[in-house]
Amino acid sequence: MDQVSWLKRRKPGIKDAKRREMPDGLWRKCEGCGEIIYHKELERNLWTCNKCGYHFRISADQYRNS
Ligand SMILES: [Zn+2]
């Protein structure tokens, strides 16, 4: 089950995407433990999962991904 898809369907009644506080592009899934972590949180942790210590590979591409 892809949790990003789940997030997209979370509020089916809201059409205005701008109202969403946390766009899907701002989340990353940890490949170590599967935790979904907020982008800013990862930046703060230097791209390391605070659950399992997994180090994320981040590219410029991912920054632009929305
Ligand atoms: Zn993890």
C-alpha cells in the first residue's frame, strides 16, 4: 500500500489543492523503516531518519518534485 496515495485521497471533498497544508511532494518515505517523514523534518535531521537512522539520498530533482 502506497501511503502517498493514501494521503492524496485523505480529503476527497476538497478540490482546492492550495488549501492543503502538506503537499505530497513534501513527504519522503524512509526506505529503512517505511516511516513517512516531512521534508522539513528531514532537512533538520540532515536527511537521516529519526526512527531507524536510515540516510536518505536526496537530489536536486527531488527538491523540485511536486
Ligand atoms: Zn527509518
